[in-house]
Amino acid sequence: MDRSAQIQEIKTRMATLESLIEQTKARLPAHSTKPPVMMDLLQYEDEYDVLLKKLNEIKSA
């Protein structure tokens, strides 16, 4: 896979994750946070951070 295809694939997944993060935040209750929802949110944010780091590494290479 060439570099531009990798970049596009990462950007596509990041856009999906952004949407999932927003949807998950909308599911969070105002007062008592549900652990499964919080776990989903943290997982999406962690994956997003990993992809952002990988994207920056590819662009700087």
C-alpha cells in the first residue's frame, strides 16, 4: 500500500471515530455515567490518538 492510500485510510477511520465519539458522548447521561459507555468512549479516543500519531509519522517520513 502506498503512502497516499495509507493516509487516506487513516483519515477515513479517524472521521468514523470522530462520529462514534460524538455519538457516544451524546449517550452519556448528565449525572451518573454508565461504565460501558465510558469504556466505549475511551476506546474510540485511544484509537483516534494512535491513528493521529501514525498519520503524523507517515507525513513526516
